[in-house]
Amino acid sequence: MEFLLYLVLGACAGVLAGLFGVGGGMIIVPVLVFSFTAQGFDPGILTHLAVGTSLATIIFTSVNSVREHHRRGAVRWPIFSWMAVGILIGAGLGSLTAAAIQGPMLQKIIGVFAILVAVQMGLDLKPKASRDVPGKPGLTLAGGAIGWASAIFGIGGGSLTVPFLTWRSVPIQQAVATSAACGLPIAAASALSFMVLGWNDQHLPPHSLGFVYLPALVGIAATSMFFARFGARLAHRLSPRLLKRLFALLLLSVGLNFLI
């Protein structure tokens, strides 16, 4: 029954990755927290396990999403390359930060972030394109900050990268596509860090590689890769305004549940 949940979760995450340039982590992490709680996993590590597993699944989600966006010529690779330098460093530091936070407190932090993202998406708050794309140091610094935050929240960074690139006058479709590309180094560096940090934890359930739970990873990855391409195609055909508002309501309920 849990594996079926992971398959459905992967499909939802894949569509979100392609459609909005997010890795689906804002949905994956809360559902995994609820699932791991129901399975009786240790409360002290289940949030870290959910975050680490989410980041590992985003690796698979990002690959197909990026391929589809690249095929349409929407990825700004020069921007990506310099942001990736900072992302790799920031993601490692973010994993260390998350590992130092106790599970219940980490849930509350994620809950606050979910509410903020919900408000931003629900009200369609977007920074105005008021500045040009920064130079190499600026892109690296921005990538570091985004990588650090993304590792803590278990996300691919789309909810941070897309507004940043939009603010820097990158057209929205290119911002979404470049954000999807940035999700790959975020996920890879963060997931590896979570594996290492949780490797010797005595409270991990069977079939875990550090803070990555393999049954959930396999189930989510099995469907997310296909549905990421579907979401990317929708991003170039549909206006996602209604979907954003529905997604915002879901995030709002998730965030409030984590805080109550």
C-alpha cells in the first residue's frame, strides 16, 4: 500500500517539476513525513529521512524535465553553470545545517516555508524584472544561497530560483527551464550529503542508505521521470494560473498542519 502511494506521489512530483520548475519536494516531503509517521519510524530521524529521500528523487525528476526544456531551447546554460558552482557548496552546507536541527523543529521550519510559498503562488506575487542578470560572482553567490535553503527544505529550489531569475529579467519560460536544470546539482549534492550524514544512525529503518529510504525513492522515481516530461510540455502550452492557486491551497494546509 505504501509503495502505491509512492508511485502516485512520483507522478504528482513529476508534473510539478516540469510545469513550475520545482522538484516536487514541497509535496514529497510532507507526504513522506506523514507516511513515515504512520509506519512507526523513529520521530527523531523521520523528518531528515523525508528530506533526504525527497532530494534523491529530485535527481530523477530533474533529468527528464531538463531534457524536455533543453529540447525546446529554453535553458540558459551560461547562467546555470555559474549558479551550479555556488549550489554545490551551498547544498553541502545546507545538509549539515538540516542535520543539526531536531526533527520536530525542522518540520516547523518546513511548515513556515510552505506557507510562504503558498502565499507567493496563491497571490501570484512576482518580482518585477528590474535588474539585469548578474555577473559570475553574483550568480555563484545566489546559487550558494539557493542551494543552502533547498537542502534544508528538501526541494529542488524552483520556488527560489524562478523568482530570482525573473527579477533578473530572464523570461518566465527560460527561468522555469533554467531552474529545472539547477535542481539537478541541488538534488545530487544534497542527497549525497544526507546519505553520508545519516550513514551510521542507529534509528534508521531497513532498506535505508543514510537518510534516504530506498522503497520510497524507487516508487517515486519510477513515475516522476515520465510525468516530468509531461509537465514540461504543459508548461509550454497552458497557463498554469489555476493550478498554481490549487497548489497554493495544498501547501497552505500542509504548512499549517506542520505548525499546529
